[in-house]
Amino acid sequence: MTVCPDMSSTLDQYREAKQNWLKLRNQAKKELIARFHEVSAELQQIQRELLEDFGEKVTIAAKPKKAMAKKVAAPVAVAPAPVVEKKLTPLEKKLEAQKKKLAEAKAAGKPTKAIEDRIYEIEDDIRVGAS
């Protein structure tokens, strides 16, 4: 049985394409895993900030919820709740906790710069929320 020269080059091209595909597949897998870890780290940071700054505990759902169609309801005439009061309470609690940490760090002789910076940020958030 003789091998046709065209068949040999077709098989070579197929094998080369298969190798390229495997390389691309492995690269894509590595990049997807790296991106997953980046997004996961960002998600954890946001989750921590929500808890620390607003007292809101948010958990990550095991399965994403299906998008539900929003029903348009007739507007109800209700006086809006003051948003400032809801934001200040968790921030004030966080401020007190940071001040306590600062006192403990000073007493233990530990560095306090990061804690002082955080207190300043929280105080600034409170001032912005109050205006």
C-alpha cells in the first residue's frame, strides 16, 4: 500500500493543529484559573468592606440566582427613610472599634500608622455621610 503525498501532509497538518490546540487549551486553562483567583480576591475584599464599613454580611451563593423579570408596580407614596442614619450607625461602631484597636496597639508598643489612617478614613466617611 502506498501513501499518497497529499495524505501525509494532511496528517501532519492535523497533528500540528492538534498540538497547537492542546497548547492553547492549557494556556487558556491557566489564564482562567488566574483570573478566577483575581476575581475571588476582589470579591473577598468587597465582602470584608461591606461587613466592616456597613455592617452588612453578604455570603456567596453556591449557585447563581436566575435573573427574575422585575414587575413594574404602581409607585407607593411613602416618605423616604433617612439614609444618613442607617449609614452612620455601622460607621460609628467601626470607628469605636478602630479607636479601641489604636489604644491597644499604643499600649503594646505596636505600630499605629495603619490604624490611625483607617480611623481618618472612617471619620471622613461619616462627615461625607452627614452632609
